[in-house]
Amino acid sequence: MSKLLILILLILVLAAIIALRYRRQIQTALYIWRMLRKMRRMNKPQEKQIEKEENAKDLQLIRCAKCGTWIPQKNALNLRSKTFYCSANCMEQAVKF
């Protein structure tokens, strides 16, 4: 039992000496590993960014032809191809004139 304890102690001392001797190289290796892991995480959200850009196109703001209020294009009422209104009331007022 004491031989095993001495062997484990010697291995730990040897590992400590090696760690002290090559601590800068170990720190550099850990730094590079963390940077690579961070880069992998940064690459994953690209798919989400594409979805956000598509959603941003859906949320394009347009101006009401009658009152000038800015509203999302998906919520606007369309009378003609490029004429948008914020509400049915604005559309009715514009048609009356």
C-alpha cells in the first residue's frame, strides 16, 4: 500500500514539475482551445441571423397615404399596388376625395 502511495506521489510531483516548466505553452494551448470553441459558437447563430433578416423584411415600415403614419407593411391595407393605408377609416377618407 505504501509503495502505491509513493508511486502516486512521484507521478504528481513529476506532473507538477512538467506543468511549471511548460506553463506558458499550456496557457497558450488553453487559450487557443477556448478561442476555437468561441468561434464555433459564433458560427451557429448565422442560421438565426438569416431568419432575423427575413423577419426584418416582413417588418418593413411603410407610410399611410392619407395621414402619414408609419406602420408595418404586413398590417397595412392596400388599395392599389403601391398605395397603403393604416386603417379602413384612412382608406375611406382617401377614396372620398
